[in-house]
Amino acid sequence: MGISARVSKYMSRPEQLIITGAFGGTHIRLAVMSNKGRIISKVDLPTKSFSSQDQLVTTLDVEMRKLEGGKDARFGGIGVPCPINEETGEPAVPHPANITKFGFQGFFSALSDRVGKRIFAYNDAQTDAMGEAMFGAGRRHQNVIFHGLGTGYGVGIVIGNIAIATEFGHAPAVNAGVDEAGDKRPCGCGSRWGCAEQYASGSAFPRSLASDWRTAEEVGKAFLAGNHNAETVVREAMNYLAYNIAIAKLITPGALHVIGGGVSLIGEPLMAVLREQLAALHNKALVAWPDIVPEVALSELPHDAGLLGAGVLAEQSAGI
Ligand SMILES: [Zn+2]
């Protein structure tokens, strides 16, 4: 199968430079990329080293100039781990989880004013989804759904050349079975009804009843070594993921589901468990169109999908 129409149209645009970035709990990443999908220069800044909005704006201004190296990027995009207010274009929550002690009100308008070019904000599942759809595992597919299993569980959907962020990671309905058993884990989003994120994300791994480990990485290693308890933890997480994939199938039945985030680094053995769980759901006929089993694939850009996707989205927002 060749590349999708979305990719071939995008790649035929004239080459230009775009500022791109990703805000996370441990690192703030900033880069200059070409719109052909190449990261030209990048820098990682420790998130904890920033104590005020103004300090962060000042540092990003200096770092952007260094990364541009005398060449001028005309606009930029940055992914943040929270919903975006569609009217203001700013993070919709004043203190995005896992990011900073200081508030984010008006941050992107202050940053754009300082650097003299528009820097757009996007939800990070939206940027990951677009990065994979344009340059990674989804480049041959028209519709791509990205599931990022890391500290949280973000889900972004690309339909044609439109990328949207969703709140599938906070879907409580899929946890009906768990709720009956009385296991309702409160979530950072404010819900107390057992969001999928509390069972399927990397940070949920060590909290699972069968878990003997402190981190998802340790669970992953034990799983790959054939440990029975670790297998139970991974199977439970992939069961939730399979439920969410079954729900997402109602939106786009033929989409490719790309699995990313730290958990995806476990690799193909993880996908084998996910495919088993999907097959089990289909055998129970709990899903619409049981003959269509959704196609799943590992992320091909576990480190750079978010940066590349934020650049593509910025180019769309700037109308270039
Ligand atoms: Zn939640």
C-alpha cells in the first residue's frame, strides 16, 4: 500500500522551517523541523527548573533563536498534556497535570508576543496522532487513532488531514466490570468512577492488584522474562485498551490504531496480548460489526511523533 493522499499532498508543499515543541512532566522539548518531517535542531530543558511563566517565556525565546541559527521559522506549535480551549487557543486548565507549579493562563499569547511569531498550542495526543499519521506507522492510512500509554493515556484521532484530541482515556463506561467489583480508582481529571487511564496507562501498571513492581518499565521487563504476575498486569491493561479500541471503532471502523507512549516500548509481545484481547472481545460479540477486527500497530516514532505532529498542525493553523 502506498502513502495516503494526506501525506502526498502535504509533502508536495514548498519546504519551510517550523518551530515545534512538547511540554512534559520531566522535560520541555523544543526543536526546529522542516515540513518534510526532519528535525533539524533540538534541545531538552528540565521542566522543574522553571518557577514562573515569565522565566519560561524568556528561556524559550532565547532557545528558539539558537535553534533557528539565523534562519527564520515563521510560526510554531507546541503540544501540552491537557485540553485546549478552542476559542482562546490556550490550555483549558490553569495548572495542567504534571507540568508546573505556576499557572498557564495566557501563556501562548505571551510567548507569541515575546518571540514575534505565532506559537500555537495543541493537546499532546493530537500532536502524537498527527506525527504518526504523517510520518510514522499511519502514513499509509487515511484514518489513524493514536493511543498514548505513558504517565497518562491520551487518544488522538486523525481523519483525513484533520487531527482532534479526545477524552477516551477518561472513559469510565468501559470500566463497568471493575466498578461492580468495587475497584474505583480516582483520576487526576477529577472523576472517581474509574477512568481507563487509571488501568491502562504506564503509571497504572504498578497500581494493579497483581503488581510487584514500582514502575511500568519494571513490569515490562518482568513480562518479557515470562513472569506470571507481570503477564496479568499487562493483560488487564490491554483489556481496557481493547475496550477503548472497540468503542473508537464506532467512529471510524477501518482506522489503524497506533499504540505509543512508554508502554509501547515493550514491543511486539505487548501487541500479541492486545490482539488476543481484541479477539476475545469479538468472540463475545460485545462490539458492533464483529467481522471487522481493528488493525493495530506499534508507534514508529516513539520519541519524535509529538514534535513532528505539532509542526504539521502549526502549518495548518497558520493557513500556509
Ligand atoms: Zn480521568
